Amino acid sequence: MFFFFNINPYIAIIGDIKNSKELENRKNIQVKLKSVLSEINEKYNSVISAKFMITLGDEFQGLLCSGDGVLEIIEEIQRQMHPVEIRFGIGVGQITTEINAEMAIGADGPGYYKAREAIEILKNSEQKSKTQAADIRIEIENDENSIAIMLNTIFSLIAVIQNNWSERQREIVWAFEKYGGSQLECAKRLNVSQSSIQRSLANGNYYAYKNAKETINTVLKEIGEVRV
């Protein structure tokens, strides 16, 4: 068991589009983001306490009651919004105000504070580092520092793997994960050879990436399980 809370923890997610003011067709991107968040709200309704919504022109947020779907939600938003880059702050902690299930605005508490803190740390890291920083960070109430450090280290390693993918490798990995099945089935779907799929997955360190994500999911899944 990784977590011990004396509170009912929630998971706040804040997404922030990078360099949004510099993007072409900014209005179209916002329209697409609104549509993507609507799909997320419907698909992951069982773990969403307050629906995802755009809060500013380049920001959005949502509130979850379980950590079971965190990574899936983030990855789905990343896939659908690609090549637009988004940083994600995850905050684990209590919500001290009433929660409106229809919108993630108005609620407050350490869960949101921690998500905002994670976003600010990501922004500062991007400014200081010459290399591509991780796009996902988690901060946890109750000084669960060792767990947050472990998860953020894994997020950084995942980012290193992803940043080395070619667009073709990214397409193959995302198709392989989205539809599941075997390498052969993925090859038929993309109209390429099975050896091409195998080679792309191997060269893209896919299985290390997959194992890293499974570790994160194992840890985050406990958050919903420890709610009382």
C-alpha cells in the first residue's frame, strides 16, 4: 500500500496549453479542446466528480474521485490534441468546498492547490532546462514526498522515451495502445508488415514505456481504494 490518508482525497487535474498565444488557428484549437473534454466527461463519467471544462482560453480542469483513470484521461487528451502540446498538473488532496458535478469551477482546497503547484513547477523547469521537460507532474497533500518523487521521476523517464519517437513511431504506439490486439492485427490496421510494427515498438522502447505507465497506474489506483 502506497498511500495513507486521514482525509477523503480527490484528484484535481489542470491542463495548460503550451505557448497558446503563438498557435495558429487558436480559436479552432479551443473548439476542438471543448469537444475532446466533452467526450472525456462522457467516457470517464464513473470516476469524474466535477466535469472537465475550459476555465481560461488556454487552461482547463477537472476533478476525479479515483486515480484509476488519471493516466488514461491525460493520454487520450494528448492523443486527440496532438500536435498541440499540453502540460498537466495533478493534485492529490482534499476538496474543502462543495463540489458541483457539472463543472470544475468554484470548488477549492488542497487538491487544486497541489495541481496548480505542479503546473508552476513544470513551467519553471521548462524555462530553466534546455532539454524537453516532462509534461506531467503530480503533487500530493500530507507530505507524501517519497511517492511524488517516485512518480515524477517515472513521468520524466516516460517523457525522455516519448521525445525520441519519430512521428511514425508515435502513430504506431498510439494505434497499438488504442485498439489493443497483437502486432499482426496492428500491422493490418495500419497496412504495414508485422516486422515493421515490431521494429518500431522495439526502437521506440515501447515496452519500457508500457511498464513505466503500469507502475504509475498501480500507485494511482489506490487513491480511489483508500477513500472512506
